[in-house]
Amino acid sequence: MFRMPFPSAGRGRAAAWLAALLVALLVSAGPATAARTSYDLDYTVEFLPEDGQARVSIALKPGDGAVRSLRLKMPADRYTAVTGDGEVTRAGDHVTWVPPREGRARLRYRYRIDHQRQSGGYDARITADWVIVRGDDLVPSASVRATVGADSRARLRFVLPEGWTNVDTPFKHSRDRKSFVIVNPERNFDRPVGWIIAGAVGTRREVIDGTEISVAGPKGDVIRRNDMLAFFNGLVPAFENAFGDLPPKLLIVSAGDPMWRGGLSGPRSLFLHADRPLISENGTSTLTHEIFHVVTRIRGADGDDWIAESLAEYYSIELLRRANLLSDDRADRAQSWMVRHGRSIRSLTSDRSQGERTARGVQLLRELDAELRAASDGDHDLDDIVRALIPLREVSREDLREQFEKLAGKPSQVLATPLLN
């Protein structure tokens, strides 16, 4: 704390003392921070089943802040009829939009929804009765030039075809329930990322430890909505104890064929094929695996995809055990299966970890957990490493080594394995 002796007497001394005090107060206060400014950002999505498309508009309204330009990634084979107020130009797969300086402005385009994976299943699909699509695709990634420090106040609205009665997203409804409030604390320009489902859709919701869990799927498909909610009653506390607070809402979208027969995570949401079991015969869980990706959002750096995939698979067993959804014996048998399945792997380096490589990584992580517990006299475990990695998002083997050494006070012998050479 700054301390200044009071002057004994005299106008000159008093003036000097006051001047010194003002300087000290200015120094201690530090530089002034820029005031936050904002602008309105409204998304409107109209689904057109007969065309296999969505008609999308992005509306901007300046406030005390404004967007000067947007450069969006829009491949011409999927994004068509792009028009807007102000200046709109296309160069290859990118569209640049410079809205007018004053007043409300809109960018309009159409997006072709159906997308089939190489394996044959769809990871985006629109029918006469329903649609499943990612908001990341409806509103593609963009480079934004805006007023310094400006933040968006974003809303998402839908125009549904006749007979379509329901729509759900990973975001909460506005108070009037006419739109969804789009909030992403990590970005100033909020996009409606994550899975979206609409149409003749059945939904079950439950609030568990402050998180709204929403399970939705097309009516007529055999969706285990209540089974999943029961599953989450044990799983949500296990995730919170391991990694901290969950998002305010999690959306699980499920459907049968011809959707892709697996699980796909997204921001605050995931897709799970209706035929996938909640717990597989080998003791793992696709649902829990994908929730790990949703909650932590950890991804592997170049060559280290095994970190994200093996962590998700390790915790798909471990968190089921902690939630009493797997007995200790069955969890141990699941880990033994991983050992057998990954025994032929000699290197974990890969940009896409699957099957045997992921299983070998699970074994390595189990050994790392045991090593850290022993080195810290039980004060730390793998959960502590994961919590330290979450803010990094893109994680490498060097990050693993660094976090282990911080917690254990010495380098890891497990991570010195030839598997990581």
C-alpha cells in the first residue's frame, strides 16, 4: 500500500504533497481499460425440406460497437445464392461481406444440408419430417474485423416448415422462448455452433446438478431417451468431480439409419446413433467417450491425436466405474481388454488415433495415473493433469510431460517410453 506522511505546514508543502499523492494514485491504479462495446447479431434459419437446404440470414445492427467486415469460409458447392446489404465478394471458397456503416444489414445465403461420410452414413440430413445438422455448418467460421473490444448480443431464430413442431440446440431459450441466446465466452462474435435438431422430434429433458440435459430424436426412431437421462444422473456428478462445472446445457441428438452409426461430439452437444449401446460388451461407452470430448474439448496436437482419443476412452471406463455404472471387476476387465487389443502397437504417433492405437494409449495413461499417485503420495492423479490441460485445448506429449513434472516434482518415466519416440 502507498503511504505518504502528512505535511507539517505551509501552502507549498501542502501543494507538493497533494501533487505527489495524485501521481501515486494514478500509478497504483494502472492503465485504464477500454470500455466494452456491443452490437446486435441475429441469425435466422429457415429449413426447406423440398430443396434439401436451409435459407440462412445473418443480421447486424450496430450499437456502440460494430462489425466492419466478415470473411466466411463458404465452398460454392454447399453455400449458394449469397447476397447481402453492402459489399459482398466471393474468392474461391471464401466470401467477404462489408456491411454498410450505418443501420441494420443482412447477409443471406442457402446451405445444402445432406452430407454423407465415406462409410455411407450421414452426419447431416434433412427429410420431409426432420433435420439434423451442425450449427457450425449453417453458419461457417469467419474472420471478423470489428470495433476494438466490441462484443455481440446474439440470438438464433428458426422458421419451421408446416407440421414441424420442435427445435432444439445446445443453447438456452430466450425469456419469450422465441429464440435461442447464443453465448460463447471465448469469442466476441458468437456463432450458433453445435448440433441442431428440428421437426417431428421427441425430446426428454432433465436438470441434473444445474445442467440441463436434453435428449432428442426423430419420432418413430427407437431412441432411448429416458435410459440416457437415467445414465446421466450418475454420470454428471462423476464428470463434475473429475473436471469441474459442466456447461449450462448439453444436447444429445440421436437417430437411426441412414445416419452414421457412431458418435460425434460438438460444442455442448453430441450425436449418437440410436443403435449404439450405452455400455458396450467390452465395458466402454461411446456416449461417455463423446461427452468427455464435449466437456474437456481437448484435442491432440500434430501426431498426438492419441492423447485426446485415449483420454476419452480411458474415462469412458473410469467414470462409469466411479458412477457405479460398472463394477470394479468389470472396469478391470475392460482395462484388460484394452491391454490385449493394443498389444501390437509400437508407436502412438498419428494424426488420427483409432482402435488398437487408442487402446494402447489407454494402457499408457493408466500407467501414468499410477506413477503420479505413487510420486505424490496419493495427492494427485490423472484428473489433475486433465484439468491442467483443458485450458490448452490443443495438447502435445510435451504438455503431458510438463504437467506431470509440475505435479510430481520429477519427470515421468512412463512418458519416456519408446512409444513416443
